[in-house]
Amino acid sequence: MNHRTSGRAANPLRRRADRTRFRLHAAFVLACLIAVFCGAAAGWTAWTDSSRAAEAVARHRHAVTATTVGGTSYRAEDGPSGRTLTVAPATWNYPPDRTHRHTVSVPAETRTGDTVRVWVDDRGNPAAAPPGTPEVVFEAFGLGTLALTGILLVSGALVRVGLRIVDVRASRAWESEWESVEPVWSGRLRPGQGADDG
């Protein structure tokens, strides 16, 4: 059998396939470290960008006290979730010299004449609340996890394919080497070999 060795301390039973497997496993460990670094970097970048965007939005959002001027009703929320919202007509002043009247989302138990908190833009029109810390954290965590998972999945798949190729080649090499050794080792005649053949 052809032993491939390198260096004084090389193991004569360690084949090229074994060394290749070791390198592939080492590459996967390195890929895991890179994935952690990239996931952390992506999460930090998303946190920074989202925090800046949330601060920019917050500068143009104002919480005002509105007074409901009618009973509540139900409306489906825009978007894929399609939640049902409780809404009621309400009025408020923002800027102080402008009166607004719109239908806004309110708690389910709201009655006519109750006060509710409403987010408005610089003109006093209803607007979405500025993103809070939980939303920013969730987005940063999601992007960081996505980067981490993506790198791990791709590197894992590549290493798995590499190991499969190594296994197939090692199996073929083993069969080829065994064909040349087995007749001598077992004393069995090869096909076409006579008893007097040496």
C-alpha cells in the first residue's frame, strides 16, 4: 500500500484523505469564527443606522392629547397582518393655532369625550409613532442573525460537499489498493491466474 508521509513525525497510516478532512473541518471552524464576526458587525451596523433613523423620525413626531368626538368602530389595519383596530373620530390642536379632526386608533373601551394620546407630524396630521428601542433592537438582532446563519449554512454546505467528495475518492483509492494487495495477502488466485503462475 502506498503510504503518503511528510516530515519525521508524520503518521504513516494517515492518508491524503485524512489530511483533507482535517483541513475541511478546520476551514469550517474558521468559517464559524468569521460568521460570528460578520453577524456582530451586521447587527452593530443595523443598530447604528436604525438608531439614527429613529432619532430623525422622532424629531418630526409629536405626541398630543386628543379628545374623542364620536363612538368607536372597527377597521382592518393596512398591510399583510390585517389586524382589526378600534378607531374613533377625535380632535386636537397642533400647532396650537390649528384644529384637526381625524379618525384615529383608540383603546377598545374608549367613550365619546375621553382623551387619548395621538402621534402627529410637524403639520399636525396623524402619523406613526417613532420607532422605539425594542424595534431597533429587534431589527439589529434579526440582521445580525441573518448574516450569521447565512455564512454558516453556505460554509457548512460547502464543507459537507467537500467531505463527500473526499469520501468517494478515498473509497475508490482503497478499493484499487485492496485489489493489488488482497490476492497476495489471502493467497487467493486472481482471475486468469494459474496454480503455477508466480
